[in-house]
Amino acid sequence: MRDQKSVKVIIIGAGPIGLACGVELQKQNISYLIIEKGCIVNSIFHYPTNMTFFSTSDRLEIGGVPFISHGVKPTRREALEYYRRVAESYKMPLKLYETVDRVSGDDGNFRVSTDKGVYNCEKVIIATGFYNQANLMGIPGEDLPKVKHYYDEPHPYAEQRILVVGAGNSAVDVALETYRCGSEVTLVVREDALKDGVKYWVRPDIENRIKEGEIKAWFNSEILEIRSKEVVIKTPKGEKVIPNDFVLAMTGYHPDYSLLNKIGLELAKDEYETPVYDNETHETSIKGIYMAGVVCGGYNTSKWFIENARVHAGQIVGDIASQPVSI
């Protein structure tokens, strides 16, 4: 990969949608560079080790590269291998473990400053995802070392008293995996039931574990305080103090708006603080800067997925390709 300091387009983010944008640019013979603060598909890398995708492999494909998985639904490990293969197949110019600090200039003459260098480009595509910022509960004790907002694997929690917070797929997966690894599991859910989107092949399992009392579940409940060896929760039956070793808060994540704010992108005055962009071209409120993928939904992180956001790449590059190419 050659060291490019001046290209037509810089893509910020090497997730699946950022890679898809690179593929489309390459097809149009437009020079580009992808800058990523972590590894390739950094968000997927930080998914739980044993995670299985909800979608089938064909719906995760980009760039016409076939995604063949052992099962109908691919695993995290298979996805990592697949997206590495896409990047290798297209010999994508990547700058990994490099954080973008600032984007200055205007359409046709942008400067992208990182912690390692400065790059010039005509257009910028922001495809930064949302997995880096956890939704905090805002309660006493949340800063204790025993509280985790990211989950890797069940082994460290064997023979421990675990409290899992959440009602979606992440919380259900964590509850079941830690239970099967020998943890004493309690599930705390704000709502009166698990979310409708819980994977259909997992729902009977978690419901049966709760019914049999193997996993204790408190619905219409919330954590009030976390202490070193216990947790206080508010339930329909009053406050309860539960012995506890670890709290795994699967409360979701949100985009990092620090870069968007530095750039000066306009946000809609709605409950999700949705970035303002053209629905057809995905150009933002600043001409020459585009937005792709999950970040387009703002705090509504369930609006865009790999499956339905892949089309953003074609929309953006179609607009860029329709303009004069000078680099």
C-alpha cells in the first residue's frame, strides 16, 4: 500500500460500509484512502467472540466478493476473515490505528488531520459507525471496575454472580453464555418483556431458562446503585439488594459526535440528533462531505445495518463520479 498524501476521496472508517465505499470508488478509478482508528472492521472485531449474525452471509457481502459461511448465518470470526479478504482482494489503501482529529477546508480542497499526519483530498466520506460509545446508565457505582459495557466471552465470569442489563440480543446472548459457563445470572429489564427483535432461534432458550428459574429475570425494573459486592435494583415488588460480582450492561451504543461537531455538520432537531444529509446523494450540510452507514441514523442505531446501508456506497460514489475528477 503506497503512502498517499493527496487523493480524490478520504474515507473515515474501515467498517463494512467504509470498505464498500472504497470498492465503488475503485470501480470508478477514483483515488482514495481509508483511515481507521482501529483495525479493519474494528466494530465487528469488538463483538462477542462467539457471536452469530442475525443476517445470512449473502446480505453482508460487498464488492461482489462471495461470503461463504459454514452455517446459514455467519459467525464473527467468519465475518472478520471475509472483510479482510475484501480489503486484500481490492488491495485497498488503508491507514489503520490512525485517528482523525480534524477536517478543515472546503469542497475540492479538504485537509484531514490525524494523530500521525495530514492528508489532502477533494471529498470526504464519514463512515464511523457507532460501536465506540456505550450508553451509560448514569447511576452511582457505574464506574466500578466490575461494570462492563463490552462483552467478550463467558469464561472470566464462571462461578460468579452476574447481573445482565438489557432486553435485546446482546443481553440475551450474554445471559445464556454466562449461565452455561457456570455463572449465577440475573437479568434486569426496564420493559415488561424482551425485545421483539430477539433472534427467533434464541428466544425459546432464554424464555425457558427464565421459566425454569435457571436465570432470574426482573422485568419493569432498573438498577439504582452498584456496590462492590451487591447491586440495588428497583422492581415492581420494591427495592431489592442482590449479591453481585459483575455487572454486564448491554445498554447499547451511540455514535461519537466529537468529530462531527468539530467539522461543524448540521444535526436535525429531533430525538435522535440525526445528521442532516441528502437522501439521494448522502452529502451532508457541508458540500463535499458525505455520510454513510450506521452513523446516518444518529442515536437511532437500529435504523441502519450492513444489509440496508450497503447501497449508500453506490449513492455517494455515483454523485462524486458525476463531478470532474482532478486527482
